[in-house]
Amino acid sequence: MHGTIRNILIALASVSSLTASSYAEGLDGRWQGYYTCGAHALKPEQGAFAWPHVGFNVNNGMVSGRHDFINRQGIPTNVVFNGRIEPTGSVRIEVVSRFGNGGENFHQTLAGQAVSPGAIELTGPALNPRGISVRNCRLTLTLVAASQVTPAPLVQTQITTHQDTGNQERQRLEAQRQTIETERQKVAELARRAAAEKSEATAQAQRAAEDRKVAEGARRQTEELKRQNTLTPPATELSPIAADPPMPEQSSPAPSSLPQRTASSNPLSVTAEIGILAVFLFGESGSSP
């Protein structure tokens, strides 16, 4: 009796698992997402926004999507969606938004449920790089084109179910590994850039210190020259008159007792005076007895 009940429970569990797995596989295909977020909690001036056409793909229950845009500051930015649809129909998507230089814009976890074979509703808060919730967001996925799945016999499905689950798990782990590796490479690149910028800043600081040292030395040399010029008296220059020795004074001859007539530089005047003197002399001679 107990063995019969045990077999019944195992059969029911297998049927439930097969039904859920088939339901998840039925969601494979191309989807379109409508992503909306409310106003920024810390910056109210940054109001709500909506992206009405975000492309998604679902393959073996793995969800992936990407959206590139230019933010309000004019910076190229992207957002990447990666998640999984559980066999029960529950959906969980991890979202990471980054700037073009690799810096984080925001991240979040969206959780929801497949409300129908062609619609999935998810919600979750957007967190800034410090982990603070800044926006409330919603993602609505609508099936655009379902993947063609060939139905298999029940027995074969039972045989391959565990293989499919293992493949999905490996794919999920591989996707996570690739995501982690991509993030590691971005972090390493940012660290390399930061080290290069720090090295350049150190070199500039050293050059600036050397320039200041040279300028200080020049300033001190200039002040020393000024001080020396202030302490040294200027050399006394001799005037042209003082430079030449005084000429010795010549003694002039004593004046004659008789008045002397200064000879005229005019020869006619000298001749006239001689003639007058001769007349005077001869005239006196003739008149004498």
C-alpha cells in the first residue's frame, strides 16, 4: 500500500515538473519590452522616463536584452538585462546600466511572473551605485514571435528533461561567468586608467615643485644683488675742471714809470704817428738859434 502511494506521488511530481518545464519552454522566442521608471527620489528635477521598444530574447528560459541611449547630460549610456524564467513561470532579471566609460549608472533586480503565455510583468527599484533606491521601475514583456518547438513523445521528454535542466543551468552559469569576466575586465581597465592618471598627476606635481624651486633661487639671487648694490657707495667722479691741474700763474712785469702806448695793430696809424713825431722834432731844430 505504501509503495503504491509512493509511486503515485512520484508520478504526480514528474507530471508537474514536465508541465512546468513545457510551460517555460513555451515562452522561448523574441519579446518586446516596455520599461518605465518614476521620478528620481534624490533629484526630482529628473522626472520619469519610458523606453517603449526594448528588444528581448528568451532561449531555453534564459532572458537577455540591451538598450543603448543618451542620458540627459548627453553621455552615451547602456543598460543590459540578463535573467531566467523558472519552470514555474516566475521570472527574475538582473539589470545593470553603465556609462560609455564603464562607470555604473544604476542597477536593479526585476522580479515577476508570466501572467499569460504571451505576457510577463516585472517590477523592482533602481539603485544608484551606492545602493540607494532612487526610482521605482516596471518592465512589461510582450511576445512578438515564439520559437518553433517540435513536440516530443512523453517518454522521450521524461528522458531529456534532466538533460535540458542541466544544459540550462550550464548556460546560466556560463552567462554569469561571462558577465563576471566582463565586469572584471572593466574594473581592471578603470584601475589601469586611474593608475596612469595618478602617475601623470605625480609627475606634474614634481615638475611644478622644481619650477618653484628654480623661481625661488632666482628671486633670492635678485634680492642679494639688490642688497649688494645698496651697501656699495657709488664711485666719485671728477669734474672735467678738477681733473685738469691748475695752470701756474705767470708773473707779469712791473709797470714802467713811463706810460707806454699800446701799439695799434693798424700799420697806417703807426706810420702817421712817426710822421708827426719827425715834424715835431725837425721843426724844433729849425727854430733854434
